[in-house]
Amino acid sequence: MKKNPVTGWKQYEVQVVRHRVSEANLLRIEKPEAAMELFSEDAERLMQESLWVMTMDGRNGLMGIEHVYQGTATGTNVRIGELFRYAISAGGCGIVLVHNHPSGDTSASDEDIRLTSEVLRAARLLDVEFLDHLIVGGKDYTSIRSINPSIWAGV
């Protein structure tokens, strides 16, 4: 910790270190079904909404999955900047959002569509590819990009 001689405020230095924890080939996520294989069992048991961010490299290789939010049985509040934290620090090129609906209904709500639009705008500013937003309900899922591709075309 250093002390700034002019202001007296303490300043901190932050270092981001990236280590490969596995020599195994990266799992490639090329279709929503591939992402869903990672979530369907766990999401089925959750009684509260949760939101995960999958970070991809430039060839859609899965770099990591971060559990970002856990909400209530009917929703969660999301801070857009937190969705990109891991992807940016890890040098990721793209993200996929995944969240569950404990009710099992995978229909996209107005709030889901609004969040998708906001994340897409932020992703474009950050030069991170926003690949999809998936809603999991038990063994079923909905790809917002598949059902509403105009969101991606319109921003």
C-alpha cells in the first residue's frame, strides 16, 4: 500500500494474474444445447432465481462460469457492470448469460428482454460478443437470441 504524498489518500495496486488450471481441451459452446448440458440438473433444484455468466474465448471455448447473482423466487436485481467483470479480467471474447426460472416456465419476461437489451448495448461498448441469454426451467430452456433475434440486429 502506498500513500500519495499530495493528497494523503492511500492508493492500491491491483494485479490480475491468469493461470490455466487444467491442461484439458476447452469445452466448445457452439449451440445453446451445449450450454444447457452444464445447467439443467442444477437449475432444476434451485428455488431462487440465479444468474450465471459463461465466458468464452475467441473460438467459443468455455473459459469459465461465474455465478453472479442469486435472487428471490421471482426475480433478481442485476448490475450490468458485474456481468462483464470476469470476462474482461480473463481476456474473454464473448459471454452467454444463463438464468433460471424456478417456476419451470422458460418464457422470457419483459424484464428478461430489457436486461438482454441493456447487456447487448454494454457488450458492444466493451467490445465483448454477447452470444445469447438462456432461460432454464427444469430440463427445458429458451434462447432469447433464437426467439427474438431482432434485439441483436437493432442495437
